[in-house]
Amino acid sequence: MSTLPCARIQQRLDRTSLGETGLTLAAAFSVRLNGDLQLDPILPLPLILLVGAALILFTVRTHLRTGSVLEWWRNAVLLLFRLTGVILLLLLLLQPAREKFDPPPSHERVLLVGLDTSLSMKQRDVERVSRLEAAQDLLIEAKAVSPSGLSEDSRLRLFEFGPDAEPISKSILELKPRGKTTRLNQSIQTMRGSVGSGETASALILLTDGHDFELVSPAKTGAAARASQTPIYAVALGKQGKVRDISTRITSFSPYCYVKQKARITAGLRVIGCEFEDLQIQLLRQGQLVQKKRVNAGELQEVPVEFEVTEPETGQYEYEVRALPLENEVDPANNSAITYLNVIDQQIRVLLLEGDPYWDTTFLQRSLSRNDKFEVDCLIYYGKDRLRAIRKTETPTPLTFPATLDDLSRYDVVFLGRNIERLAGDKVLLLDRYVQERNGTVIFGRGRAFEKPPPESDLEPVIWGEGTRDRVKLEVGADGRGLAALRSLHPDGGGLEAMPEMVKAHRATETRPLTETLATADGQKDSPAIVHRRLGRGQVVSVGVEGLWRWGMNAKFEGLNSPFDRFWDQLILWLMAGRDFIPSRQFSFRPNSANIQLGEKVFFRVTLRQPDPNLKSIPLTLFNEQTEVGRVNLGPTANDPGRLAGDFLPDRKGRYRAVARFPDGTTQESRFIVFSENLEETEVATDTVCLRRLCDSSGGRLIEPRDLGRLLQEIKTAQVDTKPRSHLEPVWNSTWVFYLAGVLFGLEWYCRRRWGLC
């Protein structure tokens, strides 16, 4: 190889794509030999020649030194083995190859055209016709189809798409906007997948408004099309961000609330095309206007709205949140949403336990006893081994600490003072089971309730230390800002900031996970004053301050009107509204929501205060308006004898009633509304940003409607590359050369050892 004639050295640059963002250049050298044989070196040719020359010179010099020790023929054998091995390695690096020519591909080229037929295409915002009609007219004007709407070119394939793509076998003039959603990625994959093995797609053209609810990045979809050499071109139809629409939906659901309890009705307004405008919102009760608000949309896509209501009597009340229509709004029918408020007046049973009497406990016992909502039992340990039992309503049986879990579960709320071990003895852990298994509610009213809590107990949301801080002010925490118990405490206005200082606040040493801070002492985040935590099926509140009784010491207040009374009244009602049980009832029935979207199931459940494993079924009858539409049997849930559940699939919109009949002869009724909301009809603005990203990443572009005909002509007349493509094929593509070089080096080493040179 050292006698090779001089050859022309040609530098070749290979462009290698790295993703979508950059190019890297790799340089290689090719040397053409006689005939069609040429070198395609793995490394740059000068580098290979330099390394080869150095190895050969080093080998010759080494063997000349050893020539004086060995006979000339032995030295010649060693030199032959070494030089032959080096030359073989150099040949591997030089890679002799022949140029091979491949015939050009003979695939038939087809053009794919997708027509969006989702519901959003019925919007009439393109020259007084719908978007779909505008797309049909464009295809006819561009001569993609005949005036009758039929394709006359076998190489042009028409598809309609929405949830997926389907070939169009009829006139495009017969198409209607019927797709309930748009899935661009799925539709494009289906259209590309229709290309046969002997075909290739020259391009994909979409006529659409850009709606996509598949949550797949358009850049990813475009990159897949680019890999298959199918550029995507899109015509954006419809107004771009100029469509005006408001849709209302209820965002909260409370299964029930109490008479005279403040309840909140919250809704979300999805707004399009009305940025920074004032919106007029109304609240209707039983069809009558009761409240109204003005909110500014700002730059939000969803604007929250909240109303606070109270009901003086029991019953089920229908509330409607309505946004007044905008000027030129496309769909005012979706401006309102309905929910139901169930109001009850069953008395809440409270067990108050105190082992170390204090003013806070005394004031609370008197406040709850005066309140008609509560039935109160008190066990107060005072003096030495002296226990006082107080009942609001006298009964023949004596009042003692509940001996069993069933006895404790008869109470809705258990209030704990200090040193509860004096009352509960070895039954302290019943409180943990009461909360976790029986949906109970426990309130720690004065910080630490136990001198030495059982180590296996997980009841306390906050571990209070021994240290205290005197004269602190309560401030609302982030999680307590919407709590009625902490707002409007003073009749002259103001919440906690208008209340007297607390006598002292306990310092917290540990806060358990998933604990909400409703109020803090002096605004210190590390000094929680009132906290709330869900534990198992129940919930726990811990109050780490003393001196709440001062809120009731004011001559201005009479009866139950003091801030102290209102605070505890609203706090307990809030806790009761967040659980499954209805006080004083064995059975509590509720649906999962008062607003059910058409096509989704409504789920019902019945919770038993005292679990009954023998109860296997509860019949449920459903009515749409006044017509019976179905019956459901609620059955036991897995591993939960205290709960029965079932579901129902409504088949039409409207107001529904669900009536449950229980073994004790009682019935309970819940109402809900079934509505239909399709984002294809509420979010109707054209999404050109999505379409541009899709087209650019595929190698295509977003085009104007007037340019569709020109694009079709360019694609039809585009020149197809018919030149044969060439590639280099190595002369040998085997490992025997590498193994032969290894054998030669091995023989050279063996001979050197044999002849005493190592």
C-alpha cells in the first residue's frame, strides 16, 4: 500500500440532525483508486498515513537493532510478521470500498386533506357562514373537489376528523359538524397511517380552527410527521380570539348545612374574548333574585365567584348562579348553573370532657346548653376524686364515660379540656378509633388534653410544649380565610382583629402532616393557634390558646349574640357539614355532587352511624321532574360494613330527585341536576398558536385561506427526485482481516519468546 499512486483527495461533509435544534458537521476523506474502487477511511487520511509511517519506521528500526543478535532469516521472519500485521490494521482504517447505485423509489405520491367536522366548526364567524361551510367553499374554489363536492383526483384523499379521522366517501357538502371533541394527534396518525406500502404522502393539509383536547404537544405530532417526510399545512378558520363567551359551572358541593348556618355557593366563570371587562353575576334562590355582584375578568381564563347564604328553615333549596349575557356573545345558553342546598335542623350531640376546670370550658358548656342546635352532655372532674355529670336533657340512665365504641359514636362532637385521663382511664384510645373508624369529630379546646398521651395515639394534630406566650392576638391563617367562624365576629364589623387579646398561647413543638392552620398567635407561622386535620374518616381541631371566654364578657351582647357564642356555633356547624353523618340519624344519604355532566354517572352512598353487617341492600328510586326513570339497589362496599353505595347513569338533561327508603321506615331525598357542557361549543376561539407550532415542526407552514389553491398547484407540480442514489460498500465486510492481524502479531510475539528476545 506504500506504493499507491498519487490521488485526488476530496473532502466530504455529512450533516447529521441532532433533534430539531442543531446540526453537526462530520468530516471524512475519500480517495478514488483505479476503476470503481476507492478508499473510505474511518479517520482522516493524513492521520492514518502519519500513524502508519510512524509504526513502520519504529518496526524497521527495532528489528535492525536485533539483527546483530539473531540470524538474518529469523530477523526477516519477525519483521515480516510485524509489518504485515501493521499493514492489515492500516487497511482496516482506510476501508477500501466500491460505489453502489440504488434505483430511485417508484412510490406513488398522494396528497392528504383533512376537514375538521367537530362541533366548534358550526360557529358562524367567517363571512356569515359556518366554519365548516367556509372550508367546503375553499376546497371547491381551489379545485380540490368538483362543485358537487366530490374528489376527481385519485391521488387526493379526503378525510373528516374530530375524535378521529375517517375517509370521506361522499360529497363534502353533506358533512355536518358533529364531533364532540377534537384529537389532532390521533387524527393525524390515522391519516398518515392510511398511506399504503407502495405510496408516499407528499403533504397533509388541514382545514380546521385548531381546537385540540388530546393534551399531546403539537410539536411532538409535527416531529412525527417530519420523520415520515409528510409536511403539514393548515388553514386556520374562524375568528382568532375575538369570540365572546361566558360559561358558568358550580365548583363546590356541600351535602347539607344547618338552619341559620352561613353556607357558601361558589362557581367558576370560563371567559373568552372579554378580558378586563366587568361581568354582572346574579344569584337566584328558587328562581328569585337574591344577590348580585360585579366582577372584573382581568386576564384570567376562569374567574371565581362566591356567594354567602343562610336559610332560616329546613328543606332543599335550589340556587342558580347566572352571568348576564355579553354583547355579541356567541352562546348565552351556558351562562347559568344550578346547585342544591340541603338544610337540616337535627340537634348535634356534644360530649364535653374536662379534668381541670377553666373559664373557657365553663363558658362553652353554658353557650352550647343555651343553643337549640346542640344536645350537650358534660363530665367535669373537680376536687379530689369528684366528678360532676351535667346533661342538658335529663334521662333515667346515669352519665358516664362511654364504655364502648358504639356508645361513643352516638356523639357527633367530643370536646376535650385538660387531664382527660382522669375521666377516660384506660379507654383513651377509644377516641382514636372514634375519629378514624366512625367519622367522629374531636376538639382539643385547651392545647394538651393528656398528661401522658398513649404512644400509639395519633389523635393530636399538634404536639404542644410546656412554654407559653402571654397576651397574644389571634390572626386568620391562610387556610382559615374562608371560614365563617373567623369572620364577622363583631356586630360592628371586623373579624379576629376586633377581638380582645388571649390570656396565653401554647408553643407548638411538632405539627403533624396534613394539618391546616386556621389561625395563628400574633401572625407567627410557627405559632399555630387553631388547627384542623383530617384523620381517617373523621377530623380533629386543636385550639392552642386560652382566654376565648373574654369574647363573651361584654354588656353589648345578649343571649347567643356574643362573638364567643357565634365562634363556637359556626365552627361546630362547619365541622358537621364536612362529614357524611346527619346528626341524630342512623342513616345518612347523599350523592357525590349536585351537578352531573351528561354522560357521567352519579354515585350515591348511605353511611350508617352504627354499622349493621346484616343490612345488604337499600332501594333507591330516581325521578326526572315527576317521572320515575330508574331504580337502584345500594349494596355494601368492600371492607366497610358501615357504608352502602350504588350508581346511576342519567340519559337526559334535567332536574332529578333520588329517594332512598330505609329499613326503619324513614326516607331521605336528594336532588341534583344533569347538564350538558361541551368545550367544543364553549371554547370556540381559533387556536392559531397550536396550528403554527404543528406546521413548523413538521416542515410545513400555516397558510392563508386565499393561498390554498396556489399550494395545491405547487404540490402537484413539485419535481420528484429521479436520480439514483449511491452509497459506498466496503470491499470486505468481515472480521477475518482483524483476526489475521492478531494472529500475525501473536506469531511474532511467540517467535521472539522462543528465540530469547523477551
